[in-house]
Amino acid sequence: MTETDSGINTAPVRLAPGDPAPAFTLPDADGTQVSLADHLGRRVIVYCYPAALTPGCTTQAVDFTAAAGDLAEAGLDIIGISPDAPEKLHRFREQEQLSITLVSDEDKQVLTAYGAFGPKKLYGKEVVGVIRSTFVIDGAGRVEKAAYNVKATGHVAKLRRDLGLA
């Protein structure tokens, strides 16, 4: 988050097409380090979600898993980022039979760098938390698409249409 002169937190900086994607190395559900740099030369869908094992996040992860084969054929890898500990991500992956890469950003530094952590509306109240967001990163590590405040239900289908894969 950014801070104004008065010390009040303001909206996070948002990424836009053409921006360099913030680099990261984070542990996955098995504790193995995963880096964005590992995917150079391929396009990557980086999606940020609030919490594993919750209804909306489960819907989104299951939808990404169902689309993973078609997305991989189109040259797209998938990385989901949440502030959950690797152990919780492991339970999430096992319970929902997820085949996508899920990584842990417990200190929220990567989520913040992507503009996916900050003030948001939740049930009509302003809270600070993970802003459900999706980014398409090109093979050179630049943001191709950035979408903030996406809906969990139907998002993967919309993304596939936007990418010309539906």
C-alpha cells in the first residue's frame, strides 16, 4: 500500500499492460520454491486469491484446474498466490484435487507488489485484504493483461474468451 502525507493508507498501485511483472520466488504447497523467472519464454497466468478452502477461491481454483490442459496447450502456465501457509495450500490441493501451482505469500509482499493487497469492499464495509486479481504475463516478463476485483465464478471462462481460447 502507499501512504499519503497524512499517513492514511490509499489504494495500492495497479499494474497495467506493458509494466514489468514484479519478480517473485515463493514456496508452493510442497515447500518447493517457485519463481516467476522459471517461466521466462512462456506466458503465465498469475492469479491472486484471498484464502484457500473458501467457497469462491475453491470455485476459481477448480475452474483453473479444469482449464489447465487447454491453457498449457496455448502456452500458458498458471500460478495462484494467496497469503495461506504452504501446509494449508497442500490441504487445499489434496482436498480439491487441484493440479495447478499454488504458492504462499504469507508476508503479502508479492500480493502488494501486484496491487492485489489493500483496501477493498467486503459486504459493504471497507477492509484491507487480498483483492482477487488476475494477470497474464508475457514470455518476456511483462504484464499483458491485468484485471482487478474479478469475480470467482465465471472468471476462468471469461479469461479464456478474452485470450481467444473459448
